[in-house]
Amino acid sequence: MAGYFSKDARAARAEVKREKAQGAVQKHAGEQPPPLWNWRKPWATPSFLFYLWYTPLLKLGYKRSLTMEDEFALPHNLKTDKTYPHFWSAWTKQMEAAPLTAKGRHKMQRAQDGKEAPHLWRLLFKQHWLWLFASVAMQGIYNAFNFSGPIILGKIVTFLQTSDNYQRAQEVETLPAGFRIPSEPNVGQAYLYAALIFVFPLVGAIALVHSNRLAIQVQIKLRAELTAAVYQKAMRLSARSKQQTETGRVVNIMSADVNNIIQFFYPMMAQLVVAPCILIAALVLLWFQIRWATFIGLAMLVACSPATGFFVKRLTGLRRRMLIETDSRVKLMNQLLTGIRVLKLYAWEAAQEASVMEARRRELGRLKQAIPPRVGMQVLLFATPTLAAVFSFAAYGSAEPDQFTAPHIFSAIAYFSIMRFPLIFLPFALVQLGNAMVSMRRLNQFLVMEERTDNVERLEHSGAFIEGGDFYWAEPPKPKEDPKAAKKAAKKAKRARRSFRRKKAIKDEGLPEEDGLVSGKQTAGNKAIERVVVDDAAGRGSSDVDTAMEDGGKGGSSASSGRDSPPPVAPLQARALHQIFSETADEEDAIIKKEVSSDQQEREALASWWLRDVNLQLEPGQLVAVVGRVGSGKSSLISALLGEMECSTGRIAIGGRMAYVAQQAWILNETLQENILFGRDFDPAKWKTVVGACSLAADLQVLPGGAQTEIGEKGINLSGGQKQRISMARAVYSDADFYILDDPLSAVDVHVGHHMFDACIKGALKGKTRMLVTNQLQYLPQCDKIVFLDKGRIAAQGTYEEVQSNPAMAELLAEFNSTGDRPDPRPGAQLLDDPALHPAGGSDADVDSEPPEADLDVTRIEEAVTDEYLGAAPRQAGQGGAGLGGRPLPPS
């Protein structure tokens, strides 16, 4: 026996099993998967009712491991492309009809504040009411057949009791006087009861599985609709909405909130509807078994209901607060993953880990706070039915022992057992309903956010034009203050101001404590000073202050007359206090006005970047270069053309298939080839042309897998130039009609940039309409048209010779052509060119040469680089676009 359990024996048996499994896989490797189920067959077929269509897949899974190809295809009516269009069409109609009435506008405002979700609730039930009704009806059928068990059980016990009495009566020779001989029991009826006690649960089980199937199908539809709606809404958000929506919040809505909603619809919604009906039916049937003792059990159940409701309300509130902490944690994790290079470079892992763990600690704290109410609710759920049965049986058996027979006892126990499950699931359903309501409000609030206005017209030919366009970046929404928090902060500030004034008066004037300024007693002088403070805070005039001083000097108000009062405040001291308080109030008012003015200026600066008087025409086949200084609005012009900026006046039109190459390359976590093909078919000739034009041939030879090299998240294993060239190659491979290129040459070397301009922009894309934003002015003579932007306006446009007549353009060309001021292509060169980073007396020659490390403000350089990578630097006026996290894109 010891050898059987030895290590070598176990290893040998495992090897034999492995060989058998491999043999079975090889034996059945050629077997085809079962035919796909045809969902259009009638529902009444036995294969559908009893799930016999799933048996071939189970047999195949027993013979060998299943693969994705073996699974059944998802029915077409459950796919996103089938369900989402109907959902979004109904949602759009509902949003268009809401502002037409005062009630609709009120509900819309509450939905925007996250207080209600009437639109989404109504729409979901309207879209899926038939399936939900069928699922609840099937659940009701299942529970109705469950009640047949106790009824038939009572009949069987009665039959056995009657049969036993009849047999005893037959055995007794002489019966007592007046004894009634029981009738002979019907054995056929007993067999019928035995058959029904098997058939009824079987029918109920069939109804239950089909109820679950219908609910799961609704769940799949809801997940597809809501996830697609969140994704599409995120793509349509305006610049204002993006500034108040973090990436972590969108991810949390798409994952956690959608999951909470669909978990309510299955399996909790059916329980929420059916459970009260089950409890009422069980109490009614209990009345026929134990009569008045039913109310004892009902009293136990009702007594525990307030406690259950308290626990449910407590759990709902904790869930709402926990979601806020979850949003914060997801936001921190997104920042960590986005700036992981900078974190590793500056060894900030410990600080970032501490912030993430602190957010996680707060989230876990909310979860721990939910444990006591959850435990208390579960204790009530499991203990209440048992206690109700015990007290009911004890009371009924003591009061009426003759009626407390076996059929009544067994049936009552069965009814109490049936009541156990609704009592268990009903509070959980209420908790899930609370969670779903919180998530529904968050989702509804996100879906009613402001969308980008689509004011871009379509042209029949390739090209674009802007006529009389004025564009602006919208002001970010003002955060709404909590009235309770604002009132609390105002009271706290008032107490602090009063304490500060008193201390300053005592320190400057040396007033004694008996004057009532330091002691805690409410003296007349103290009352006078408080009146001064209150009147000054309320904005009352000097006459009121003088009156208060006079009242204080006279010994107090009429309310305090007749009582012992301390010595009055001297007029000189009162005037000194008045002057001190007035000067302090003036200083505070000046500080407040300065802060308000600063906030107002900041809001105006964020909303004051405009592109004005834009008139631009891009003809088919033209190469148009857009140039200008940093902050002149080059990227904002692209955003306006794409419809990202708010349009005040004018017309925008674009024609043909468009390809856009962003200033920051966008890379998929796929192979290099898939990044370029982007879902299109592979064409060897086109591939060779694109690779050569974008200077990727040398990279394909260096990369370990060539074109099949797996690219990490956000192109982590590629350089900046490689990512930009791959992004450019994707656009070229798409074979579009109109190309918008936002400074693609800035991330590559000089010789590579020359090759890409000649072979790609001027070569492979020849004949296409091209709009090139660039700071490389040496390419301007080869462009068909040049657009020069200056301070948010098109200062000049035309050929290279025509735009040189503009003084600002001529100055920019002169700076570029001068040797000393030629822009340094090295990363971070703009920081070194900042004169604020150099000591006084530094010259341009010091910048061109490598400056000593001591001559640079290294801390400022590090902060600037960190802000650039993490996207934490605040945007100033003149910056636009909507980037990650809702921040405006720099206008380059």
C-alpha cells in the first residue's frame, strides 16, 4: 500500500493518464463539431424544450478538448450590429423629445446632475419588455409548481393516515359504539399523487431553465447595447465634456456600472417581482394549515423587515461612495501606465505606489464598512424563517393539539421552506436594485453629456474649404458646489475671521481680559464687537457700526439692562477697534476681489482662444503647407477642419475619403503588419511601395520578427520616429483621397524627413489632396500653396513667393534661415532655448554649445519633461483640441 502512494508510482500513473488523453485527442482529432443550432426552429420541439441540441457538443467535449471553432455561433438577434442601432435610434428620439416640455427639461436637468435616470430605465424596459415579461412568467410557472409539492405531500400523508386507520379498523373485531368505519382508500389516487409529485417539479424545472435562458439573452443584449453606447458617446463628446470626463471614469462606467445593471436584470429582477407573490401565497396556504398561528410567523417576518430595509439602504450608500473611490483608483492607474517611463527614469515608483495604495485603502475601507450590514442582513435572512416556524408551531400545538396533525405539520414545514428562498433573495435583489440605480444614474449622466456639433458638410470631390469661419475652444464647465459644504465652509470662515480680529485687537491695543475680548463670557462689549463683525460681514454701513459702538459704550443693549455689566468699552478703544476691523475687512475684500478676478481671467483665457476670419480652399491634388509660430493655431486649424472645435460662424466642407496622421502616433498592440494594414487585405505591391516610401525597409531588417514583430502597448518597443513612420504608412496604405498630416516630420531625423517628403508626400501621395502642418520651412518652395497663421488668423496664403511679402512670414523665414536661430531637432531643445533657464548674461553661443550642468535649472527641466509625458501641465490660451483626459491639444 505504501508503494502505491509513493512519488514514483504517482508519477507513473500520471504519465499513463497523459498518454491516454493524448491518444484520445489524436483519435478524435478529425471529428467535426456538431452542426450549429438553428434558432429559427419552432419552440415546441423536444430538442429545444429539453436542450437535446447541446448533447453532441457535450459528447465531443468528453472525447477531446473543445476549441473556439467547436462552439455554437451567437444568434444574429443577440449581436451588437443588430441590437445597438435600434437602441440608439430610440435613445436619440427620446433625447429630442425631452426638451419640448417643462417636465422633460426638469428631468433632463436632474439626469445631468446625476440624480435620476428616467430616460435609460424607460428605454431599457421599452426595448426588452416582451422578453422580460416572458422570463418573469416562466419564473412564476416554476414557483407555482413548487407549491404543488406541499399540497400533494399533505394528500399523501392523509392517504397514509387513512389507510392505517382503515387497516386497524379491519383488525378489530368489536368496534366501540358510535365509531365510524373509515372508507377503503383509493390506491389509484395514491399512485396519481406519486406521479404528480415527480411530474410537477419536472415541468417547473423546464420553465425555470427557459426563464433563465430568456433573461440571459436580455443580459447579452443589454451588455452589447450599453457598452456600444458608452463607446460611441465617448467618441462624440465635445471639448467641454471631455474636460470633465476622465479616462478612468469612462472605463469604470463601461465595466463596473454596465455589469451592475445587467446583474440586476439577471437573476435579480425576476426574484424582485416573484418573491412578494410567493410570500403572500405561502402565507395564505399556511392559513389553511395552522390558522391563526400564521400571523405569529408573519409578525416575525414583519418585525425583521425594518432592519432589512436599513441594511439595504446602508449598503446602497456605501456602494455609491465606493464607486467614487474606484474612479479615483482607476484614474491613478491610468496615469501610472501612461507615464511609466518617466516613473522609472526618476525612480518615482515608491511615491506612485503610495498614492495608488492610498486610493486602494480608501476603496477597501468602503468595502469593510459594508461587511457589518451585509452580515446582519444574512443573519436575518437565514434565522427569520426558522424562528417563525418554531414560534408558530409552539403556539398552535399548545393551543389546539387536536388540530396539530401530521398532514398540517408536514405541509406547514414545506411552506416555511418555500418562504426561505424568497426571503433570502429578496434583500439581495433590493441591494442589487440599489446598485443598479446608482450605476444607471452614472450611465445616464454620461449619455446626456454635451456632444460635438457636426457642422462639416460633404463634398462630391476630394478637397476641403472653410468659408468665413470663426472657431473657438469652449469654456470648461464650472464645478457645482455642494450647498451643505459651502454653508459649512462659510460658517468656518466666519468663526476664523472673528477669532483673527479679536486676537489682532488684543495684540495691537493691549486690551485687558476683563474688557470681554478674551474671556468666554458674553459681555456687553463683546456683544458690541460681535455686532460690528456681523454688520461688516453683511455689508452694512458705517452708521450701523457707530451705533453698535455707542451701544457698547453705554453698557449694552436694552436686553441686557437691569443686569450687572462689566465696565463699558472706552470710546477711544471702540474707535481703535472700529479702525482695525475696517482695515482688516478692506484687506480681506481686496484679497477676495483679487482671487475672483484671477479666476475670471483664467476662465476668460481658457475660453478666449479663437480662430477668426478663416477662409481656406484646398483644391483636389494640391499640397498645402500650414506654417506658423508655436501657439499660432496650426493644430487648432486641423481640429476646426475635423469638426472638433466649436464653430461660431462660417461653413466647413470636406470631400473624399480622409486619412489623418496625428502629431502623436497612435499604435495598436498588434504586429507591425497589422498596424499598417489596419484590417485591409494584404497587397504585396502596395506593401512594398508603402514600406519604401515611409523608410521602413531598414527597420524591418532590424526588428527580430520583421513585419510580424509584436508591438507592445502604445508602441513601447519602438522609437518615436518608428511609431510616426508606421502611422504614416498606415495612412498611405489606406489609399484615401484627402490626407491631413499634422507635423509628421518632426519626430524623424533630418535625412529621413527628406526621404519621406520626397518619396512619400511628393511621391506615393502624388495626385492626392494633402494638408501638411510643419515647422520644416525648407520644404515650402515645393508646396503648391502655403497658409501662414499668426495669432489665430490666416495672415497670408498663396504660393511661396506670395507669402514672403508678409512681414511676419518674412521674419519667420529669416529666423529659420539664420544659422544661430535654426531650430535644434534634438528632443528637449526648446527647453534649452528658454532664456529663463540660463543665468543672467548668457548668450546664444552658450546655447549652441553644450552648456555646463551647473548653468541650467535642472529642476525646471525635469518638471517640464514630466508634465509633457504625464499630460499634467495646464493648458494656456492658444492651445486647443481635445486630447487624452479631455485636455486640449496644443496648437503646435
